[in-house]
Amino acid sequence: MKFKTIALPLVLIVLLAVATPVSSKDAVVESLWATLPLTIDGAAQDWDDATPITDKNSNAQYALKNDGKNLYVIMVFRDALSQSTLAMTGMKIYVSADGKKSKDSGILFQQKPMTSADLIASL
């Protein structure tokens, strides 16, 4: 299945330092080599050559690419329950440079309203 049509899914494209993301229940996933730099614009055609992996718990689909300096992650949530859970609680992606499962380093993605003062303070 290719990422071709995206009808109202929440699409996250994350630019991270090169690392291998793992979750506590999934095996290590290898990324594709990006022959051209990716544009962070959410365009599905950037991912036509990727084979999406489906997470068994959330039914979210994801794929990985890297260009030697950056790791690109696309996540597509088509299930309404997963979308609402993501909106309420956020999502954590754990990273490990050695390919071992670890919750030592990760990134929490949350949707929350911020005032301009809050945004400036967070920077």
C-alpha cells in the first residue's frame, strides 16, 4: 500500500537527528535512503517509494527515510479513535542510536493551544 491519498488524517512529518526510532513492542525499523532532500511540506508523493508499516495498537501507518544527516518520519492516522487519542494525549517517539529498545531519549508531540508569550517562553 502506498501513501497516495490522504483524506483528513493527521500527518506528522518529523525532522530528527539520525537515530533509529523504536517502541517498546516493535522491532527495529530500517529507513530508506532519500536520494533527494525531502521538502517538509506533507506531500504524499515524497513517500511513494516507501512501504508503510502499520502499528498494531493504533493502526497508524509510518515510514522512515534518511539522507545521512536527518531522519524523516511520516505518520498517518486514519482511525478516528487513534486521531482523538492523539489529540488528547499526544504521542511519544523514542529514539536510540544503537538500535536497542530504550526509553532514555524521546520526543513528545502534543497539540495544545499556546499564547504568543507561552511560545516565546518555550523557545
